[in-house]
Amino acid sequence: MAAVLDVVRAFFAPQTAPAFVIDAETPADVVAREALLDRAMGAGRRKKSSEKIRKDRLPAEGLALVARDRQGHVIATVRLWNVEAGVSREGHPIDALLLGPLAVDPAHEGKGIGSALMRAAMLEARKRNHGAILLVGDAGYYERFGFFAQKAQHLVMPGPFARERFLAIELKAGWLEGAAGMVVASGRKLSHAPRRHVA
């Protein structure tokens, strides 16, 4: 009887909203996302090698995600970008994704939000039939998701990068087998509105 009462109490108890939800990024999130990245990563974030690849490109289709708090504010962000991860032994470009940046608002760190966002992004990439994801980040953090430096050992980023922080995961077994060379952008370009000249 006690067990039945517990079930009834749970059924009628007020439902609390989750502390955060994972959602698709929208154009309305741009300002909040940029401010969050400035807080979490500092002013030097635009000088990284990954930024050269992302410059003037749009994220991969369906792979720009945010975490929102109960009020709908953006408290974390992740984006994945279409790249070519060098070439195969036969000389064919290898399609892949470059992840980054992944950032959580400093006021919300330590709550599992970054991990949840990471897992959601990887799941969505698998659903969209992508073969591999590359990133530059802390191996101690990303190894839990299956990212390792060995998978990217014959690939290079444009500009300076820390080899031990350049990691990859294959979403399809053997996808990066034999991959070597430079990682280059291959995604959709950001269209700029034409400037009006004032006479």
C-alpha cells in the first residue's frame, strides 16, 4: 500500500522543469552566443587555427546547438563545421566535421551541461550520416567521448596548433584510415549583404 501511495504522490506532485534543455541555435541567439564565448574563452579566441577554418562559413546543417536555462537564456553553445580532413591514400578528399567552440557560461560550469551538449551534437552528427569529427581541445576532457590524438596524427591544422590537443573520433569505423594532409573548410559560405555606397 505504501508503494501505491508513493506512486500516487509522485503522479500528483508538481513537475519541475529541467535545469536546462538542448535546442537548435536560432538567429536570435547570435548576440547571446557571442557574449557567452567572450566570457568563457576570452578575447584571444578569434586568433585560433580553428577560427581560420570557420571564418565566413556557416555551421554544418542542423549542427549548431545551444543549452538554455529555465528562462530560455543561452548558457552553452556548440557548433560543428564541414571540413575536408586531408585526403585518402588514393588522393580523395575526406569529408568530416570540425567541432568548436564548445563553451559553457562560467556561471553554469560543473553541472554536466557541456557533456550533455557534446553528446547531443555527436548523436545528431551520427543521425546525419557524418563519418568523423575533429577538434582541438583538452584530451583529458574529450577522451571520455571517444576522441583521441592518434586518429588525427597525420592531419594538420592551418596555422599553429598543439599536436597533443588535436583529436578525432570516427563515427563510422575506418573513416579516417590513411587520412593525411591539411584540414580545410568545405561548408556553406556566409553570404554578406552587398554594401551600399553613399555618394
